[in-house]
Amino acid sequence: MAIVIIRQDGKSEEWKSAIQELAPDTNVYVHGDDFPKEEVSMALVWKHPENSLNQYPELKLVSSMGAGVDFILEDPGLPEQVAISRVVDPLLAEDMSEFVLALVLGHIKNLNTYHGDHRRRWWQPIAYTRIKDTSVGIMGLGQLGAKVALDLKGAGFQVSGWSRSSKDIPGITTYAGQEGLSDFLNDTNVLVCLLPLTPETEGMLDEKFFEKVEEGTYLINVARGGHLVENDLLMAIENGKISGASLDVFQQEPLGVNHPFWEHDNILITPHVASVSDMDSVASLLLENYRRLTDGDALRFEVSRSRGY
Ligand code: NDP
Ligand code: OXD
């Protein structure tokens, strides 16, 4: 039994060290090195190359090294019989919550606009909005969305949330399914996308969707670039349905140098950093599932292939 790490961002060796420090007796390999492939029972992946997983004949479990699994399920070479799991870490949820809080506050206090004005040496006061007068709507009330919702509520915002199945979260107005979407959007000044990317949610932030939002809604997308039809956002900002956006994720990452988002005054760009897997904390979670796999115990944080998350 062994673990293989498959990533393309140059961080595999660092992860290998973090895992081996916690479990010195475990065989941990880096994809691309020379080692017996048939030893590997668990693959730890982050945006791995297509058709790398099917090189491991004894693979039983593929774990994302982050919260999302969209890139695993999209791999045409994903072996059919393997289980899939992901990272569920309170630290990841805390980091996401802090990031979203920063973006919402920056928006209601006009910080992005002042940043542009500063560059132009313009002294131009703008009316601000108070926390208690701001309704934030969270799309996706899972591990991250629910934490964000509760923390924003605790900070004094009016908060609602939308998910696939009904939820009962104290202090949060919740809506579910397509039938609840319009009411949810009517209730929202700032919309935060924290959905997983699935065939159902792909491209859902599109022209038709933007027609349904309240005039002047602000969009925060910290989920996946695939949720957003990027040209439709530009049109929605042009026609005033959307007042602006903070975007952490994009159809193509890194965002191309000629992309129109870079030049847009009402769009704040961050480079997919809302919440980054903490190596020490995540290494021990990944090892716990490896131990469970090895001992034949039930796995944690398994993903449903049919739901797509
Ligand atoms: P979860 O799987 O815990 O939660 C997903 C939520 O989305 C659930 O509430 C689910 O509803 C809801 N949902 C799924 N499909 C639909 C649908 N069709 N309609 C309505 N609601 C739906 O995910 P996490 O909270 O852990 O993570 C969310 C995403 O955040 C990740 O998939 C990842 O893409 C992104 N992410 C981004 C990061 C960044 O740095 N930018 C960092 C970490 C994650 P229900 O509860 O009913 O099942
Ligand atoms: C994740 C991410 O899914 O970093 O964890 O986007």
C-alpha cells in the first residue's frame, strides 16, 4: 500500500515532506518519479493531468487536496471503481469566511472604487452602506457556505442562503431548489457563490440568471470560474443589473493577460486565494483517510459521483 501525489504546480515534494513527517513509515511517492505503480492504493490530487490516474492498477481512493472535486470528475481517465473523497477542514471554512467578510466590507465601504480613485489622484467621497442594511445571499450552504453565512450573521449582516435541499440554520433565511431561487434573489444585495461545480451548476451565473437578480446586486464568486458566463457578467454590469463583482476564480486560470476583466473598474480580481488548503492540517486529514482505507474502515468526506459533489 502506498500514496501517490499528483499535482502540476511544483508543490508535490513539499506535500510529500509534510505527509512523511506525520507518517514516516508510509510510502509516499510523487507522480513522475520511478517507483512500483502497483503499490499505490491512494492518490492525492490537485488539478492532475488527465489520464494519470489510470496508470495505477491497484488504486482504490482518489482524494482531492482541496474542497472541490470537479477536476477529478471531469477526468476521462478516472477509473470507474475508485472512491473519491475531498478535504473538509474547519480551517478552510474559517479562511473562506474571513475572505468573504473582507470582500463584502470592501464592497459596502467602496474600497475598490477608492483604490481606482487613488491611482488617478481623485478625491471623491461616495455614500457608504451599513452592515445592518446589507443583505447577503449565499449560494451553497455546505461546509464553507454555512460557516460564511453564520459568521456574516454574527457580524450583523442580514443573511439568506440557497441550497439543493432545505436547511434549517439558526438566524439564516434559507431557500432550496429552483423553486426557491427567485425569492432568494429578491432577498439579496450581495450574492456570494459557494456552490460546487457540477453539470447542474455549470454556467448558472448567466444572462438569464442576472435578469432575475435585484437591480445593482454585487456578485462575489469564490467557488469556480465555470459557474460564471464571463461575457454575460460584463453585459449585466453594463446594464446595471450587477453593480460590480469580486472574482477569485475564472474559466481559465491564470486569467489571460488580455482578459477584459483586468481593465474593468467594477471588477476586483484575486488569484484563486480565497481559502487555500493548509498543508499541516490537511496532511493529517488525508492520512486519516489513508489509514481508514488500509484498515478497511469507512472513509470520511466521500463524494457522490452521481451528485457531482
Ligand atoms: P459542499 O459540498 O460542502 O457544499 C455544497 C453546497 O452547494 C451544498 O449546500 C449543496 O446543497 C449546494 N448545492 C450543490 N448543488 C446545488 C444545486 N444544483 N442547487 C443548489 N444548491 C446546490 O462544498 P463546500 O462548501 O466544501 O465547497 C464549495 C465549493 O467552494 C467547492 O466545491 C470549491 O469549488 C469552492 N472552493 C473555492 C476555494 C477558493 O479558494 N476559491 C477554496 C475552497 C473551495 P445541499 O446542502 O442541499 O447538498
Ligand atoms: C478548493 C480550492 O477547492 O482551493 O479547495 O479551490
